[in-house]
Amino acid sequence: MLKGLLRFVIAIIFILSGFVKAVDLVGFSFKMEEYFSPTVFDMPFFEKFALPLSVFVVVLELLLGFMLLIKLKLKFTLSVLIALCIFFGFLTFYSAYYNVVTDCGCFGDAIKFTPWQSFIKDVVLLVGLIIVFILYRKDFKKKDAYSYSPKKETGNKFKYILLAIFTVAMIMIGTHGIVHEPLIDFRDYKIGTDLKAEKAKISKNPSEYKTFYSLKNTKTGETVKVNQDDYIKETKYWAEGSPWKIEEGKNEAVLIREGYKSEIVKFKIEDPNGTDLTEQIINAPKAVLIFSYHPQSVSPELLKQLEAKVKAQGATVVYGVSTLPNTFKTIENTMMDGTAIKTIARSNPFVLVLENGKIVDKQPAEDYLK
């Protein structure tokens, strides 16, 4: 009873984790790109393979989780899941210890974990899997434990049929998210979100940060971390002739009090000169925005068609939003951080329609032009 319950719980965790990522595979691929970036593992060559790698990881997680649920190829399934947990445990520990990826994306945008929470989750799962492996060791078949042989497992035909149906369903869900929009939108930018109201909540309850300076004594070589308040109070750190010097690039902003959490905090659009246009956009009766997080890869013809259709919508405000100041030719260019754009737009380019700050429509360019 106990081992069956533990197996069931762990299987459901893997299936849920895989499902929320399968719904939004493009979003998970953005997270993979973070791991390959120069600031983390410095493997930029793999960034272009982020999406197929994301598909592989998610399919593996889903299939293994479902196989564990229905007790199919149990020894093989548990062995691979243990290896998978060890691998992801390393990634989450690295992220947490070096503070390089603040959200591993383990449960997509549905549930946010801090790096240390993600690492603890992986350790707990690993321990649980090892316990299940030990409890079920007498149930493992002596032969064919790691191989696939339908002839020897005629009693498992129904399980293989279930696995096939589950696989097809997950492929359809994942494909929809890649080609169109996620079937279930877990993001803060889903249709119906009131950006103006979210901005007001953030302003009323902001997060508080405190800067910690990294100081080095030029005489003794000693280094210390001092928060901004203590730095001001202790004159020895900044008085004339002080041996203590701030180490450039090593200062840290530490969260002291967490306020209202929302990705909308990153919604800031400026013109190429740095003038903030955010308030104008969220207060407009109707605003139509074309987003592009990688304008270099967008066809000029596609942009031309998009701009023509957007201008014909009779919107109060029409802007093109990208990471470059000269992306759009017939509508006004504005700028936004590329990572922030990816939070809004899973495709490149992408159209967002606002009415008085509320999201009323969002579509990939190809769907919008149909």
C-alpha cells in the first residue's frame, strides 16, 4: 500500500511537471537558452538547439512519469528517472549556489520555485525514487528488465496502448503551443489580464531590496560584504585614506521584503530616445503592439503585411516593439528588453491587443494575418 502510494505520488509529480512544460515548450526552451548562455554554462552553440532539446526532455519526463504510474518497465523507468533527477539536481544546485538562473522552469509558469526550492524538490524526488526502487526490487523481472520485447510481455499490451494514446495527446498539446499559443496560458500576460490594475498593485506593494557592497582592504587583502546602511554608518569604509575599496562588479541587490509578484513589472516600453511610453499605451482606448524579440530573423515581407493590417485596425495607439530601433518601416519603433518580450510573446513576431490596458487578444503573426 505504502509503496504503491509513493510510486503514484512521484509519477503524478513528473507527469504534472512535464505537462505544464509541454503546454508551453517554447517558453521552456527560453529557459534552456539561459542555461546555455555565457553567464551560466557558456555553451552558446547549443542555444539554437534549445527547442528540440526541450521537446526531448519534456517527452522523456512525461513518458517516464506515465510508465511509472502504470508500472510499465518498472526497473528501467525507475533507473532512468533516478539518473534524470541526479542530472537536474546538479543543474538546480548550480543555479542556486551561483545564483545564475533564478527560476529553473521545473513547472513552467504554473508554479514558480526559487533555485534552492528547486534543488530541494529534486533531492526529495531522488530520495523517493530510490525508496520506490528498493521497495519494488522483488517485483523486477530477472529477464528483459531493461529491454523492450512485446512477445515476452503480452500481458502488458493494454499498458502499451495507454502509453501510445497518452503520447499522441501530449504531442498534440505540445505542437499546438509551438505553432500557435499555449493551450493553457499560465503566464501573467494571459487574455483578460488588466495591465493597468497589475501596475497599480505593484506600485502599492513593491519589493524592497538592499544593496550589499563587496569591499576589499588594499593593505591586508581582506574582503567583506557590507549592506548599504552599515556602509554609510561606518566611516572607516569610505573616509579619506581608507584602505577599504568597493570591488567593481561584485555588488549585490538582495531581496529584503517581497512585494506583489507579477511579470507585469517588466512591462516597460520606451521610444529609441528613452522616453517611457508605458502609461500612454495602457491608458489608450485601444493599443495594438507588434512584438519581436529577434527582429533579425523576421522576414521584411511578413513585417510589411503585419504593419499594413495593424494600421487598418483603427487603434488609438500602434507601435512596433523590438530590441532594435529600426525594425519597423511604417509604424513607430519602440524598445523593450528581449527577455521581457519573450515573457509576453512565444512567437517571433507576435501581436498584442489592449483595450484600456486590458489584454483582449494575442496571436502569433501568422495566425493574426489569416
